[in-house]
Amino acid sequence: MASFTEKIGDIVKTDQKAADWLDSEERSCWTRAYFDHTCKCDEMTNNFSESFNSWILKMRDKLLVQFVDMYNLSLVKLMYDRMMVSRELGDYDVIVPTVLHIIKKREAKYKNYKVSGVSDHINLVQNTKNKKHYCVDLEKKTCECIVWKMSGVPCVHAICVIRQRRDKWSKYCSKYFTAKAFKSTYFTHIHPIANQEDWEIIIDHEDLVNPHEFKPQVGRPKKQRIRDEDEPQATSKVLRKCGKCGELNHNTRTCDARKNGTRPKKRATPPSVQQQVPPQQQQAPQNVQQQQRARSTRKGWLSWFEASGA
């Protein structure tokens, strides 16, 4: 909360109109300090919609009927696959692998913090680089950075304390991230939609739903989601290769050899090796010609004998 007040003060000094515009909206809609902690979600980006757009990338350009059919089959497969995964999680108090991966990533930063005790369930965690400190209450499952209370997953400060106690991570995570919650979410299934030929024909035109008016947006639509800071950036599948030096990730126009006026050495082409033809194969065409001449000579003699009546 103190950090939020500090940032608002900086905005007021920079632009009073911007601060007034922010105050016109409810703070629970645009700042983490006033988020509702019930949903256990600290995301403020549109990564959910971008992941969904990436998931339907192959079907988003289809007609409405084809899109609904393909989307329904994708949901059927998703629910079935998650159901199979839930059966392999084991005990009900086990943390799902995605949350466990987040905890391991935060645990790798424990060397940058120093933990000191305050009481039986309260600890003080100090950052060794910027000297900022945060109070962690293991009994209430809270931290002054409010990340733990907002996301339901222990923050890096709480992980430093829990790591020393060697407790189970499931003890300090929200119940929404347990195997029990995962199994209860995907215990059911989605029935596939019937074929279009089997649909009921609508006779009353008032029951028909017309398609909405399409308004194209400005610019090229994005097809890749915004990645986190610790995620590798998406690379292009097509690798550019320079035709001058043969190296990757640049072309002949941006080649250093061309800028410096130097040319790489051309590859030496091996001399053409003449294949030595065996003497039997060299004489083979001559033998064929001699045989053809002999046959033509015999035919000539036979035709002469027949004409002379000999």
C-alpha cells in the first residue's frame, strides 16, 4: 500500500489530469493493491485471451458452424485429457505441477534474501541487494508484499522462510491448487455436438439469431502472446543464411564482409576426376557395330540368292 501511495504521488507531480482520470475509476479494477483476494489471481495482462487465441488459431478463420463444431471437439479432448491427468496426481493434498514449478522458480532466488525471526510464526525477510525487508506471517499466510495473499502461492519471501522449516508446500498454498480441486474440476465430461444434418430445423424466424456486425480493427492482428521476463522469446522458424559468407542470422546486404570490402575465400572445387573406363566397355560399342554390319551383309546375300533363283 505504501508503494502504491508513492507511485500515485509521482503521477500527481507529473500530470494532475492523469491522476484525476485514475481516481475516476475504481481502484479495484486497475491496481493490485485493491484487488479482491478471493479469486487468487494476480494477473493484470490479457495473457488468458492471447492463450485462447493461440489455441483456436487453426479454427478462428472458419465459418461459424465449422468453428463451433471444431471448438466443441477441442473442449471434449481437453476435458478428457485433464481427467486422465487428474487420475495420475495421487493424493488429494498434492500441489499441481504448474504451481510447483512456480515455487521452484521463486526458490532459486533465496540466496538474495536474509531471514531473521520475530516470533514463533512471524519472520523478517530482508533483500541483501536493495535492503528492503518484509514481514511474513505463516499463521495468517500473509506477506507485506501481498503477493502471497493475492495469488494463493507463497511469494519469494515466504518461500525463504518455509524452506528453512522444510514444511510441505501444500500446507501454505491455496486449496484451489491442490489435486483435490483439480480432480473435482475435471471429473465430468462434455458431450460432442451432433452433426449438422441431425440438427432441428428452425421454423419460427423469431428464434433465429443473426450474426453480429463485423468491424475490422486497425493493424495486423497479433498471433503470439506476451511472454514473461523469464520466458524465452519466440524465434522464427525460417533461418536466414548469408549467400556471401554462409553464416546464419543475416543476409548479404547486412554482411560484415560486404561492409568491410572483403570477400571470403571461395571454396576450392575439387578437380574433375575422369573415370577410367575398362577396356572391355570401350570395345563394346565397336563389337556391336561389327555385329550389325555382319547382319546387314547376310541379309544382302540372301536377297541376292532369292532374286537370282539360285
